[in-house]
Amino acid sequence: MLTDIFAYDFMQRAFAASGMVAIVAGAVGYFLVLRGQTFAGHALSHIGFAGATGAALLGLSPLGGMLVFIVLAGIGMGALGERLSGRDVGIGIVLALALGFGLLFMKLYPSNAAQVTSLLFGNVLAVSKSVLVSLAGLAALTLAGLAAIGRPLLFASLQPELAEARGVRVRLVGILFLAIVAVAVAQSVQIVGVLLVFALMVGPPATAMLLTTRIGVGIGLSALIALAEAWGGIFIAFHTDWPTSFCITALAAAAYLAVLALRKG
């Protein structure tokens, strides 16, 4: 029966965790795509992996280490502003180096290898009660932060020159937004992993933008699509024994391609 999936505590936690993360990723990811900063989300996830493995090496919480590294990196990227543009090669080298350090730290402390390896591909079925509480707190903080800077962020995203002329501190807004993105990425990594974070942060917003040009509707639709893909992925994984992260990413890709095909048709 369909309800059999909820008979297990770990599945209940998986649905709760993925639901919170999906809503946050869909909302934050919408602005990420709107601002053309999707590469930033990918960059932050790799940097976070190094932070998580480094924290594990020191006997600290991997989630805490990831969060600290990602937030600091997000603030730094936001401070660079437009100077970050056109530096794909340099950023790519930093990403590769961060991933390399993560693998080195994992090698130096192999007892935590299973825990840290799950960060690469996610393991929503292993979410504990303590992690669930942490994700709930981070989700509330992220959505509150996004709501607080929502108006100036939208203005600065659509018309940055005019926004600056009207007194909006565009650079500060950019820094705050990437700090929010950093927290959202740290949450998403728990569900789909470092290498597949695009599934929740980019797929649903891109799909929503194909369906509507209205900003408010688009943000809500993006969150709903992300939620449907996360829960649908868990449901498919439960009945097929396929990796949950694969199921979520497959649904994200299928949804985007289906909508794209319908628009072109």
C-alpha cells in the first residue's frame, strides 16, 4: 500500500527533511537562476565538502564544518561582486582543489569515510533526529533571511543600475544573498549530495521559469516542483531500491525536459 512507506521512522524523517530542504532550495534557487549565479551554488557545494571533511578530521560536526566554510565562501564571493565574472578558470581550479582537499581529509581519517562520502551523493534515508532539528532551524533562518531582503534583491537582480541609483546597496544585497545561498546549499547537500546539488537548486527554478514569468508565482511554483521531485524521488527509491539521489535528479531533469518540449511543441 502507498501508506506502508510511512510505517518506518527513518522514512518519516526522510520526507520531513527533504520537504524542508526542497522548499528552501526552490525559493532560493529561483533567485540564483534569475541572477545568473548558478555556478556559485556549484562552487559553494564543493567548498563545503572540504569544510565537512576537515571538520570530521578534527572530530567536529561535518555539517557544522560545511556550514562555516560555505558561508565564509559565499560572503567572499558576494564581496567580489562583478569582479567574479569571467573568472571561470580560476574558480574551477579552486573547486577542484577544494574537492581534492576533501578527499585527502577523508583519507587521513578513514573511520568517518562512510559519513563523509554520503555528502558527495547525499543520504536522506540516514537523517537523524538531531540533523532533522538542525535542518528545520536552518530552513527557518534561510527563508526569513530571503524574505527580509526579498524586495531589494529582486530590484537589484532585474535592474541593478537603477537600484543602485535609487539607494539600494547592491553589493551588500549580493553578499547577504550568497550567504543565504550558502546555508541553502548546506541543507541541499544533506539530501542530494555535493555533486548533485544542482538537482534541487537549479532544476525546479528553471522549470518554473518556463511555466510563468510572474515572479511571485514562479517562486512558489519552484518550491512546489522541488517538493514534488524530492518526495517523488524518495517514493520511487523506496519501491525500486534505486539510489534516492538518482531518483530525485532524474525527476528534476525529466520535469525540465518535458516542460521545455511542450513549450517548443
